[in-house]
Amino acid sequence: WLYLRHEKQEQRRSRRLGDLRALALSRADFHLRDTSGRPRTKADFLGRWVLLYFGFTHCPDVCPEQLEKLSLAVGLLERDAALPPLQPLFVTVDPERDDAAALERYLRDFHPRLLGLTGSAEQVRAAAAAFRVYLSAGPRDADGDYVVDHSVLTFLLDPDGVFRDCYGRSSTAEEVARSVRAHMDGYRAPSA
């Protein structure tokens, strides 16, 4: 009975992974620059698990809350040295104000390995569209300031770059860490 139950779970897992691989989201890519000016694509992070969040540095509350949660989740996972590497990424949705220097200043208040990515307005829009992230800059106030309305999701990508899960605003750091750990524990590299 245990063997049959295990086989059924493996079949379900395999079917779900096949469905995820078929999603356009799993083929999503980006062509951006990190805070040192180095060009980056999704391929640069193959071999590592990735937690990816789209936001902006002038966000008054949501983005700092989400980055704090992401940082706490990464910290919880790092306590277990047996777990594979995890790379937290922050992609700006406001390239007009979020150049490399602004990202570097902003992200130092969060996890030390949180890597910021930016690019031209076209590159950022293409990256957001690839991950189906909504973004829209609001009207400018008298001082020229504005907010950017955007999807509030953190994406989990496996070492093959395949979308595995996403976490919304209501997920806690502990829930994110528990989910990521479960995905890591159940991960099987695709057979050649």
C-alpha cells in the first residue's frame, strides 16, 4: 500500500511539473543589469533556487514589507546548511528612478545576498510581461513624484529555471520558507 501511495504521489508530482514546464511562465526570461552593471539573464541563475520579486525603491509600504518577508524566509532556509543554494532577486518596475546606485543603497537594508536588477524601460517591461507581472506608473504629483502600481508576488524558480510557486502578500516568511523547503525536498533534476 505504501509503495502504491508513493507511486501515485510521484505520478502526480511528475504531471504537475510537466504542466508547469508547459506554462509560458516557465519560459519567462529577462535581460537586465545587476547593481555592478553586469548583464544578467535567467540563465545566470541556473543551478540555484531563486526567489524573485518585482517592486520599486520609492514604494511607501508594500515593497519594503515584501522584501523584509523574503529576507526572513531566506534567512530561515539558510539555517539548514544541507539545503541547496537560494538566490533572492529584486527586479525594479521603476527603471526611471531605480538605477544601479539607487538599488544598491535600497537593498542594503535587506538580505545581504539580495541582488537588484534594473535595465531600460523596455527591458523592465519585457521582464515583467514575461512573468505576467502587472505594472502601471501613476500620475505625477506637484513634486514630480509618483507610485507604480504592480503585482505583489514573489516567484520561486527551481535550478532548471522552471516556475515552481508564487507567494502573495498574505504569505508569511515562515510559510514561504516551508513551501520552498518542500519544493527543494521534492526536486528531481530532469533526466537527460
